[in-house]
Amino acid sequence: MSTALKTMLVAVDFSPSSRIAVGHAVRLANAAGANLHAMHVVDTVAVIPLAGEMSGFQMQITDSLLRESREMWHAWTDHHGELGGAKNVPLSIEIGSPVASITHEAKKIGAGLLVMGNHGGSLVDGRGEKGVGVIAGSCVRRSPCDVLLVHQTQTGPFKSILVAVDFSPTSKEAVEQALRFAALEGATLHVVYAYTPPWDRLKPKAGSPESTEAFRTQYQQTLEKQIEQFVGAGRPEVVWAKPTFHAIPHKSHGKAIAEFAKKQNVDLIVLGTRGASNLHDILLGSTAEQVLRDAHRSILAIRPKA
């Protein structure tokens, strides 16, 4: 893990997905030697401001919610099981907007990584499958630090990692984080560049070089060599990780990444939230829903450096 990762924050809403996220946060914090903080937010929707005689009832409701949250945290961590390592993790509880409170807390404590479940059980697609939740998606957009969205099925370490690149500085940082996670977890690593072939934008004339399969294969191989150079294939950490390099032609970059992740049974997708191409749409629009719905994978979203 990065030596800059001194503090981590895990968001807790006591859903099954959140429980799994806490387990990952504890493991990663221990491996990185980072300080781990936990936060639970009682949504203001559950606490409606009341006036006059009703304010007393409001105070009782608020106190009950706060006490119940503290008791649930102790119930989660007061044993030697998967969450036993979180027993001494400080938990802050606030009443407010979950997104605003979580992102503010991450900034206040100087967190280098925010860990949370990819949903809180609130977002279900038409097939009955849970995708990225509204709160998780909003935290990715507003977080001052990198965000690890843990998929609800990812109960063990990440054994296979995909890092998406577009040759931007942010995707360079995504590569560095993917290498660190691969070293930490002992995972295999795939470096993927999804591109729209130029000949798909303008149909080549018959007999032109770009219309031949040989030309297109050579074009793809040249891109893969550029990916190797971008990653720095000769560096010790890259040599150790032994990544595979893939240039994937596809009209939809999000679909290309999701399909590759599914085919290779990838556990974690690492990518920047801003880039030189439309790659930034992956976590900021409908493409995010498509990737998480179709690939069913955890995502590490890398924020651009200031």
C-alpha cells in the first residue's frame, strides 16, 4: 500500500454490504499500518424536526437511534470473528445527510481512502439485482479521497484485479494503486485500455490498409506496447506483478471493461474518475450502473491529484 495511506475511513450503515466493507477495511488498514476510523450517519429522513410539545418525543427518538447505532456496532465487533479487528476502531455517529457527513468526515480526518459497501440495499434493478446505491455513487463524486466500493459478494481478499487506463495522469495513479493492491493481496493484474477503433467512426474504403484484419491486429498490438510503456514494464514492482496488457476495441468503453472483468472473473476494478477520454463516465453516470450491474465487481475509484 501507499506510504501516503495513513488514515482510512469506513462508512457503516449496518447492511450486509456494509459489514463486508468493514471486514475489508480492517484487513487493508492492518496491512498498510493505517489508522482506521468508522462512521455511521443517522439520515435526517428518520429524524423529522418537531416543535412544541412534540419536541420531547423527538429527543427520545433521536436518543434511541443513537443508542441503537452504538449497540449495533458493539454487537458487530465484540467478538473474535471477522470483525473482531474493528473492536478498537473509533466510531463516530452523526445525524444528517449521509453523503455530506461522510465526505466531510473524510476531509476532516485527512483520509486517504474511503471504504464502503457498493449499496445499502436501496437500489435494485429490474432483474432484482442490486447495483451501486445512490449514496455510494454520490460519495464517489464528492469524496476528497479515493473510494473503495466493496461488492456485497466479495467476502475474501482480491485475487484478480483489473486496472483501466486511458494514458491520463489519473489513470497513471490508478496503475500505482492497482500494483499496491496486487502486492498486498497477492493478486493477478490485468491492465486494460478500451478504445473505439478509428475505422468505426469512418468506414474505410475497400482495399485501404485499415480495412484488412492484419492492419487492425497490428494496430491493437501497437497499442498494447504503448500500455506496457505507460505502466513502466521494467520497474521492479511491475516485473513482480507480471501484469497482462490488453487493448480492447469496443464502441462502449464501459461495456468493454465489464465484459472483460466478467470473462476473467476479476474481483476488483481500479480506475480514475477523470481521464483523457470518456473513461470518466464509468463512475459518474449510467456507465457506472452498467459496470456494477453487469460485472458484479468491487471498484476502487481514484481521484485526480490536486
